[in-house]
Amino acid sequence: MNKKILTRDEVMKQLRIGSSLFYKLIRRGELEGYKEGNRIKVPADSVDAYITKKMGRA
């Protein structure tokens, strides 16, 4: 299992969102993530799924 893991900053840059929205998406479960120490890590697959879901609503 060799999945790409993104940091908060990488996700924010890729989605072009701020930290408030990032944490809101994590809390709502729209982005999957886990804490490692005091940092949140997000699988790249979760970001891809979020983008796909949003594109389907357009």
C-alpha cells in the first residue's frame, strides 16, 4: 500500500481554499483525514473524490 498523502497546505493549494474551509470539510467528512501528531494528513484519493463529487453537481 503506497498511497500519496497530502498535508493541509498541499490540499489547500490544490483546492484553492483557505484553512477555515479545509477544517470545515474535514469536520463534515467531505474530506477524509487523520491526525498525525498535531497535523492533519489527507489521502490524495480523498481530494480526488471530493473534486469528482463537486463536478457532478455542476
